[in-house]
Amino acid sequence: MAATDFRSKSNDQLKEELLQLKKEQFNLRFQAATGQLEKTARIKVVRRDIARVQTILREKARAEAEG
């Protein structure tokens, strides 16, 4: 998902999205370890989406703290 899509969401929605992405990341790692993962590129996409969500959450928290 693009960063602009994440920016339009509220903090609660972002936290929920982050939780879902972390669950997906866990499942993908588990599948990779057991040899069941077919789309290995999905791990990279999910990892980057997690980073995007965390970055946007930090930006919003910083903006609220500054005023």
C-alpha cells in the first residue's frame, strides 16, 4: 500500500493495520521456515509496509507534540 493511503487513516486505523501486518509477517516467516511459502517477495513488501506505518505514526505523534 502507498504511503498516501496510510496517511489518510486515523491513528487507531494505523495501529490496527500495523497489528495485521505484523501477524501477516509472522505467518509468512513461519511458511518460509517450513518451506510452504510460494511468493517470497511478499515478505519484503510486508516489511516495508510495516516501516511505512510506523513512520507515519511517528510523524503524526511528533506533529501532535509540537502543536
